[in-house]
Amino acid sequence: MNRETPMRHHLNALPLLGILLAAACAAPSPVDEVVASSLAARGGIEKLRALRSIRQTGTVSASGGRVAGIVREVKRPGMFRLEFSYEGTTSVFANDGTTGWQVAPLQGQFEPQAMPPEADAAGGADQRDVEGYLVDWREKGHVVELVGREQLPGGEAFKLKVTLKGGTVRYDYVDVATRQVVRADVPRILKGRPVVLETTFSDFRDEGGLVFPHVLETHVKDRPQAVRIVVKKVEINPDLDDARFQLPR
Amino acid sequence: MVIALAAAPLFADVVHLKGGGRITGEIVEQTAESVTVNIGGGNLSVGASSVVRIEKSTSPVQEFRTRAASIPPGDAEAWRELGDWAASGGQATLAGEAYSQVVAILPNDPEANRALGRVQYNGAWVTEAEAYRAQGFVEFEGEWMTPTERQSILRDREAREAADQKAWEAQMQAEAAEKREREAQEEADRRAFMTGGLPQYGDPIPWGYGPASWPVQPFSQ
């Protein structure tokens, strides 16, 4: 019996092993597959990367029949502005990428006032990313993990744990069938008490090649009252002057 | 409707603030220092220095009344559109009026019911309070929650108050002990002075101005 035969067999198998290894290396990890398919469902990563600005107009309603008009604008890099119109007043909450500020006449604040950095973090710094934090998440310093699957009222969903660069941990639920993010659980401090805000996203519609939810419903986990946003209009790449986002001097 | 049209002002004043904030209503007073605007639910006074400009605009109430008067009976979609228009301008009361008309025509319309603050429970649209109470929630400081959460909040609050009370008591005790110690020391010093005679070399003299310690006695050298 040739004693080299087993070794030769191993050597013969090496190219096959190499191919398998290469294939394994090339195959996306489960988390990458879920994220990539979710971005594809939103219109594709290239279109998202090409997104410069966005304006969403709609209404927000809360318990007691309270209803207000909202206009949300986001622009690269990291600029955000929200106009909130209620009972004859329009308040503005904005961030130019570094400084947050607000003017809120209904709260008796008639002069634009800079907000402390912790207010930006509490308000959701991730909201200022026009393409969404899942696009190029590694380069942005976020960590995304696939932590399981859960049965939601609308169907089964992948559960993603997203640790944002600033340390905030949130959970996004990607519908297995449609690959849209249908729910997000985000920690917040409300009246000095840590709570989890659960937001469900629905009524997904194509707007200029990108898909957006047009109904967002948020409630504190285990509480019934909800704030409901209905988006009536989405504008892709509107011209938005940087000055709109800057603290007026 | 004629009375409402007559009562509604034809125009509204839009007071523009720095940064894009706005107040829409009727200016009831304007001086060099401030502008006071009736926004429907009350008056808002803003310092003149915060105002960028004031312009006249069509009154949203007037426009609402005009549009409402032209809606044919039974046209739920027209009322919905008017409700959306009022809501987008932040005119919650007017929006509520329009959505109420939608519900009067289509009692189970989800959008209008939700906009009026109603929720669906057992297939019917009811007030939030009715639905939440029926589900076992309790209202606590304006929020509906489970009795367990309310208990948890109260427990946390009690624990925090107890901790604050304990810390306050500890501080009071520490201050009292310090005071007792100081008084005891003063009493001991007084007794020592009275019974032991003159202070020794190096003793501090509690006398305000003067030497910091008892002077050397030159005669004993």
C-alpha cells in the first residue's frame, strides 16, 4: 500500500476546499443578506446613496383628537428640520449637522434657542441620516447584528439589533416576506423614566423609485396610546438651502 | 353657516419669527415692544425683537367656512380633504369639525375616527377612555398604562423619596454631631482654661487680632 496515498488524496482535495472556502467567504453573512435585501426593497443601495435630500409632509394625530401638520426635511450631511403646526402656531426643531436648535411659540419660546448635545441624542440623531443608518453601516461606525426572528401581527420578521455609533441600541424588524422595516424599538427617556418607543411602519409606497412608509404609529411599550403620522407627500431631492437648518443669528 | 361666515374674520395675521416659527391669528394689540395675537384658543404675546415680519393672509377659519359651504351633502371625501387641509395647517379644531362630518356620513371610517381620537375596540369605534378602561388600563398623570406599570412608577418614586429623606436625615445627623463635637470641644477648652490656668506655649489664642500662639515667656529662659 502506498503510504503517500492519503496525503495525495488530501492534496487533490485542496482545490475543491479552496473553492468552497472562497464561496463561503464570498457569500454574505446572514445579517448582510437581511440588510442588503431590506435596502433593495427600499429601492436599492445606489438610489439611496444618491439621495441628497428629502421633504415629507403630513399630519400627526395623538390622543384626545389632537392633530397637527408636520413637514420633515433631511439633507446631507446630517441636516434635519421639522416644522410642527398646531393651533395657529408653527414650531421649528432643526439641526445643521452639528448644532441643534428650536423655536417653539406655543411653549412661549419665540427666539431660536440652541439645544444641548444630549437633546440631539435623545431626539434621535439617527433621524438625521437621509439614506438611513443601515446604508454602509460599517463605514458609519454602527454595529448591526441579526438576533433572531419574531412573529409580529403582520407576519414573521427578522430582528436586527443596531448599536449606533453613539452607543444607542435599537431594534429593527425586517418583514421576512417584503423585506421592509415594519417595526422599530427605540429607547428614550420620557419624563425622567426610561421607556421603549415602539414604532410600526405601514402603507409602503413608491416615491420616485424609493419606497417609504406613509403611516408611522408610535406608542410607549405596554401602553395603548399612540401617536400616528400620516405622510401625504414625499419629495425626493428638493432644493433645500443650508440656511434652513442653521441656527439664525 | 351664514352666521359663522359673518363671524369669521376675512383675513389672518401671520407673525413670522426668526428661524421660521410662525403665529397665525388676529393681532389684538401691537406696540413698539410687543405683538399680541389671538390664535383662537387664547392670546400669545411676543416681543417685537423676535418678529421678522407680519403679513396679512386669508383667514384659515374664513377659508374653511367658505369651502365647507360648498361641499354637497353626503360628500365624505370632500370633508376628509377639508379635514386634512385644516390639520396640515395645524387647525385642530377645524379639522375635528370636518372629520366629524366624515364620521357622520361614514361611521366606521378608520382615518376620520382616529383623527377624532377614537380607537377600535371589539369592532366598534369608541373613545380612548372607554377602550383602554375596558382593556384594564388605568389613567395615571395623563397617560394610560397597565396597573403594574403605575405601581412600578409609584414604587420608584417612593423609593426615590425615601432615599432623599434618608440622605437628608443623614446630613442633619452629621451636622448635629459636628455641632455637638464643636460645642464639647469649646466646653472642654473653657474648662481647661478655667481649671488648668494659663495656656501653654504653642496654644492658639482664640482672640481674633493678635498673636497666633502664646508668646514665649522670656523670663523663664
